[in-house]
Amino acid sequence: MNLVTKIGQATSWSFYMCFHGPNGCLVPSRPTEGETDISLQSEELEVKLNTLAKERSLEIESYLTDEKKTAQGLIKILLLGGPSCGKSTVFKQMQIIHKDGFKRPDQLEYFRELINRNIRDIFLQLLAGANILNISITSIQKLVDSIEASYHPIGTDEIKAMTRNRAELLSKFWLSEQIQKVFSQRYAFPLMDSTRYFLENIQRIGEKDYVPCEEDIVHSRHPTFSITSTNFIYNGLKMRLVDVGGQKSQRRKWLHLFDDVRVVLFVVDLTGYAKRDEEDRKENHMTSTMKIFKEIATNKVLRPAVLVLFLNKVDLYEELLTSVRFSDKFPDYKGPNNVEGTSTYIKDKFVQAAKPRKSVIPHFTTATNTENIKVVFRGCMESVFKANSRATGLT
């Protein structure tokens, strides 16, 4: 039973007892003919209420003491960032690296269904992209119709399990000249980052006995609309990682998590420089993310926490630079169009946005790469320990 329940029960019972006798009978507001004087009853009620209040107070104090003991030495890490930045992927990686990962049958079935749903969404996104880019798909319309028929009714939430036949159709769809042309301009419209990964593995996913592997799971995508947390041990230290929704509608829920946070891990999508913001299509995605980061970095409640910056999707970023020049989106950048120069520029922009905060610990990451996250997290925590021992609860 949590504290809120305990307080609620104490309050409700006290309110009930104020108007009812100990046997549940309504206590009259004044003496009436034929009834005993209630003065004595009122005194007895007051004694009982005082006793009850003391008992509830001691119970609540005991609960808080226990909670405090439980929280001692616990390093709370708040995982923040804008939509589609890779926060949830980092969260899943922590469960794979520091816990048992995802091995239970119910977990594997959940991700199998999610991956099927992701692939369906990718198919629809590519069709929408063809329409946005005015790329004709008339020559593959029969193929598209066959895929749609395999999903019928395509608008429902229930997605039929992947079959070899549908996988074969999707493979042909993916390899078609028209869809490859659409994919080459993928940053002009919303498209899942895992498009290439899933469609290049579509034959394996279509097998009857398909079971998602860890790499499939970390590539799966499901927006975070709630608060989720996981506890794990790192180098003998108890840690709690808390992931919250990146959408604007979810950000108001962040505040109540700030009071006891030791580390803030903020994730940035490097490819966001070429995208429009998902929530405000008139604004650049990276510019919008930088505003969120500034709000977090300058939040007074978060001042004692160590701020770690994950500049994520390095693999996709390097690929993107060859087709979308960085200076076309950020004209004030005058350096070469390479990973080193542009990524340093981005890093410096975010560090500058965090002022007057003195310290930001930046790391470049590829969240879908388990080994990369394992190494980066180790370096991240070493930096955290060195930067501020108080933030980790160490002495």
C-alpha cells in the first residue's frame, strides 16, 4: 500500500468519524428530546480521533523513513529528449546490458507484434513519401494493392502476423526503383529510422518460427506516452533509469521527477538538422530540441544534477551528410561538410545553450549498437563520478 493510499484512508476515516459514532451511527449536531447529552460522546470522539491521528501519523512517518532508507545510495537518472531521438532505444539497451534483456515469451510476442506494426507503418510512410515527392508508383501499383490486401483492413490496430508471402511482396516493394528513389529523399517526409534495417531483414522476419533477436528489439519503435523506469546495479551501485515521453503533451509530467534526480541524460537526434519538427512543421527539429535542452539545463530544480548529453544516431548522421549539406540548414556554419566539423559545431551549440551551467558531459552515440552504448555508458558514468561526487551519492 503506497503513501497516497494510506493518507487517503486516514483522511476518509477521520472525516467519517467526525460525523459518525464508533458504531457507524450518525452523530446528531445537537441534543434532541429523548436522547442523551452528546457532550460526553463528543469528548470520547475527540480522544478517539486524537489517538487515530497519532497512529496514522506514526504509520506515515514509518513509511517515509522506510522509503528514505530504500532511496539511500540510489542514483536516479532521468532520460530526456525530444520525439524520436532514441531515448527508448537507450532505455532498452540498459535493460539488455545491465539486466536480463527481453527473453520472456510474453515480451518476445509483444515485440514480434510491434515489429509487424512498425513494418506496416513503414510501408504506409513510403507510400505517403512517394505522394509528397510526386514520384509515380503506377508501375508497381499491383504490387502495392497486393500488400494492402494482405493487411486488410489496413486501418485497424490489429495487425496480422507476418507471412512469407507478405514478406516476399514487401521485399519486391522495397527493392523497386521507385521506392528506392523515395527512400533516397527520406528526410523530406516522416519515415522511421529503422526502415532499411527491417526491410533488408524482411525475409527472416517473415519466417513462420520468427522470434525477435535483441537487434530487432532495439530497432523497434514505440513512442513513449507514459513514465517507465528500470532499476539495475552498475559497479555495485543501485541505479534507477526513468524514461518519460518526449512529446510536448508529456513534458509537463517531467517536473515532479526532478527533485531527487542525480543525473540528467539528454538525448539528441543528430539527423534532426535535416528534419522539420514533428510537433511544429515550420520549425527545424534540431533547433526545437535545443530549446528543450536549454529549458532543462537552466531549470533551477535540476541545478545539482550532472547533465550528460548523448548526441545520437551517428551512423545515420554520417550517411545523411552526403545527401543534405549541413550548411543548407545552418547557414552560419562555415566549415567542411564532414562528420567531425559539423558534429563539433552541434556539440558546441548545445553546450552554449546550457549556460550558465558550467559543466555538460557530451558523448556521441549510436543507440541501436549495444556495444557502443555499453562503452559510452561506462565512460559517461566515470565522467559523472569525477564531475560531481555529490550527484552520485558518493563521498
